[in-house]
Amino acid sequence: MRKSALILAIAPLILVINACSGDSGQTTNTTNTSGTQATSNRWDTVKSRGQLICGVSGEVPGFSFVGTDGKYSGIDVDVCRATAAALFDNPDAVEFRNLNAKERFTALQTGEVDVLSRNTSWTLSRDTSVGLEFAPVVFYDGQGIMVGKNSGIKSLADLKDKAICVQAGTTTEQNLADQMRKRGITYKPVVFEDVNITFATYAEGRCQGITADRSALVARRTTLPKPEDNVILDEVISSEPLAPAVAKGDPKLANTVKWAVYSLIKAEELGINSQNVGQFANSNDPDIKRFLGTEGNLGEGLGLTNDFAARIIKHVGNYGEIYDRNLGPKTKLNLARGENKLWSQGGLLYSPPFR
Ligand SMILES: N[C@@H](CCC(=O)N[C@@H](CS)C(=O)NCC(=O)O)C(=O)O
């Protein structure tokens, strides 16, 4: 009795300590401050609220970024908008909350956000002890290193005894430590919680290198005073499958986000986009009929309308459209699709059947 009372009393404390510990949440439990699972019936809460609360970074152009007009854009933002389109037929029924790397998991566990859509790598411990339920990967990435163009640094080994800027609470911080230990290279980690301070410190020359997901390096390089003076080394030191997540405990919400992402991929595979989706309404192709909900009742299984995928594509577009407008050649990032092509085009994106 006294023992359980003590556990209840210290549970919030454990959560706070974990939130401040600087790790990426491996030991954080899935219990909220009242000692219950934060997410049961979360889907119903979202539905009755009429709005999805999405945790994003807000600081990574192309992924989630707040423009000068206060509007959010990016692939992570579009995943939130796609989920809202499926739930409410309204991609704008989303409230965005900015979260840094250290805050993000606690925000999900305590129910501050419904969905985390924020360049987050899917890992085993986040899937288990941190209590996340990941939706499909929306961007396959890897960790890179950026240095000054004229620094003479060509590889990680050249950063021996140099200062490397890195953000706290990320897989980035851990991978760097692992790689350097494995290779026996001594270095000085310069760790910050705030992404702006991390990059500003590098820009001031107080770090000789900076490490992050390669996409984030490309994205944040565009915000540096002289982007062209910085190069990203060819070396890729990890796999970073970036995926949205919800807290464990509500399969309905997890399924909604999961199948919203698959809808984006499947639509591209079927050649359906925001411009032509209307023309497919009378299609005779059974795959397309089921996908758009003109036949069958696939949406019902998710608690949605049967045309949920059509709503997503109409409002937000397919994966290719989302990629192009946020990360593609017409954007400042100009990221090649690479592994993020459809499986049928040599990439890793694949949707299970809509049946
Ligand atoms: N994918 C890695 C790194 C994610 C991450 O937070 N990267 C930093 C590097 S740019 C970032 O996005 N910061 C933005 C912020 O704190 O708002 C992870 O899941 O741990």
C-alpha cells in the first residue's frame, strides 16, 4: 500500500527527471502525471475536439517550419494536414505545437499533443520503453556532418580533437558518440537543446563541425549567413528512418495516422494526385474504387468515411506532390528523392494493399 502510494507520488518526478536528462528518452516511462495511460480514447477526444494537435519542430525548413506569415509548411506538417483531412475533411483542422528534441516524447506521453510529426527516427527503445507507436516512415535519412568549405576537413577522422556541435536528446548525439568511440577518435561534443543555438554556435566558428540528419543539415544550411561556405561530407554514419508517431494505447488513432501516410504513397503508385483525383470517381479499376471509397467500406474499419483517402489526396496531394513542394528540385533544399522513391522506382516506399 505504502509502496504503491510512493510509486504514484514519485511517478511525475521520474517523468520530469527523464525529460531533463538529455537522453533520447530510452528510460522514460509511458505513464502520465496522473499515473494512467495518456492516450486511451484519444481518437474520440480528437474527433469531438474537431481538431488534431500535432507536435512539430517548426525550425526545420522543408519538414516543419513557421513562415514569416505564421503559416506552417513542410512534409511533417503535411502529414498532420493529411490526417486532419481524413478525420475532418479539413486539412486546416490542426493546431501545431513546436517541440524541441528533448520535449517531444513527454509531450506525446502526457497528451499535450495527439501526434508527433517531427523528423523523429524510429528506434527500438522509442517503440518500447518510450511508449511510442510509429506510423510508416515518411523520409529515409541518415546522419551527416557539415563543416566549413575551406576547413580542409574531409572526413569524421579529420575532426579529431575538434569541437562538434550537436543537439541534445537526439539519436544524433548518441550516434556521434558511438562512431567516435568505435573509431577511437577523441572530440569535444558541444551540446545544446535549442537548434538555433546549435547552428548559431557553429556559424560563429566555435565548432569545427556540426552533425544532424542529412536532410536537417541541408535544410538548416539554407538559414546560415553564408550557406555556400558550408559543405556536407559524403560520410553517412547512421540510418534515420523518420516517421510520425502517437502514444501507445490507442490503436484507432495509430491506424488513422498509419493509413493516412499509406494513402499518400498508394495514391502516387496509382497515379492519383490532387489535380486529377476527381477524374477517377468513375474508374472501373477495383483497386482504385476501394482506395477512393466508391466501392467497399475500408474507411469504416478506421472509424472514418469510406472516401477518407480521396479527401487526403484532394486536400493535400500524394506523396510525390508533397515531396516536390517541400523538398524537391523547385525548393531551396533540392533533395534528390533517392531512397524516398516508390518501391516500383527503386526506392523504399511501399504501401500494403487497400483491401
Ligand atoms: N532524427 C533524430 C534527430 C531529430 C532532431 O531533433 N534533429 C534536430 C537537428 S536539426 C532538430 O530537428 N531540431 C529542431 C528543433 O529542436 O526544433 C532523432 O529523432 O533523434
